[in-house]
Amino acid sequence: MFNILTLKMVCLRCVSAFTLVCFVAATSAYSLTNAPGVYDVELVVSTGKKSVETDADIFFEEKGFRVVPDKNNFKDQGKEILYSEITQADHSFSKKPMLSGGGAVATALLVGVIFAVPFLFIKKKKHWLTVQAGEKFAVIKLGDRNFRQIVAELRAKGVTVNDLKDESKPGGGK
């Protein structure tokens, strides 16, 4: 009887110690820094003459980031951009993604006027991230809860992110 009770206590202590070690290992700073940041976003992709927003995941890696659409028919329109190639990154909170002067001209030249037309009919204000890297670009709609983390990830990797304000509002859209 005494041996069974002692054996139960030893097993309980071992299980408790193992659980504690697993918990500490899973929440340690080392385990959290090695995992790439993954966030849910919406990527603007073109389908013929139209642009649509599709659910996607943005993966922040060591040398660059990838935006991968969730739907299989848009997988080929995923974006992979190296941090060192980024020439401009703009964050805006508006009904449509705002671009700085040079960014608007570059995007218009790359994709044409048709690309901007669907944004005229969006009513609700959202957080947008427009990233340009040479011939590559990505227009990404960020979530209301993850836009700060995504902008911080880019800034932590050495990318300058311009915060553009809505000029039609008094006070710069604050």
C-alpha cells in the first residue's frame, strides 16, 4: 500500500514537472523569436480588368516577406518581396489605399487606371499597406487588430513605413 501511494506521488510530480518544462519552453523568448510572424490580411489581386480582395497570409521571414492568398485560384498572384528591394512602403487609414506622390505615379504606370477604379466604391475605412519594390508591388488590406504588428515587423526589419494621413479631413485624418 505504501509503495503504490509513493509511486503515484512520484508519477504526479514527474507529470507536473514535464508539464511545467513544456510550458516554459513554449513561451520562452527563444522559441518566440525563431518563429516567423504570420498575420491574416487581404491581398488585392487582379482578375482580368477587375481587382478583388482575397484572404491571404503575410509571412515575415529573415530576408523578406511573402503574401500568400488562401484561395488556390489566386496562389500564382502571391507576392514575395525582399526587405532590401523595398523602395517605398505606405500605411494609410482610409476608404482606399493612399499613395504618396511618387507611389501613385509608379503604381499608375505599372498597373494602369483600371486598377484604381474598384477602390472608388469602398465605403468603410480600413488600414492599407502599399509596398513597392522595383517592378513588384503589393496592395494589402490590414486587419483592425493586426495593423500595428505588421507595420512594426516591417520597421524592425529596417523598412521605412510612411504613415499617410487622409488630407480631406481637418487635422490630417486623425
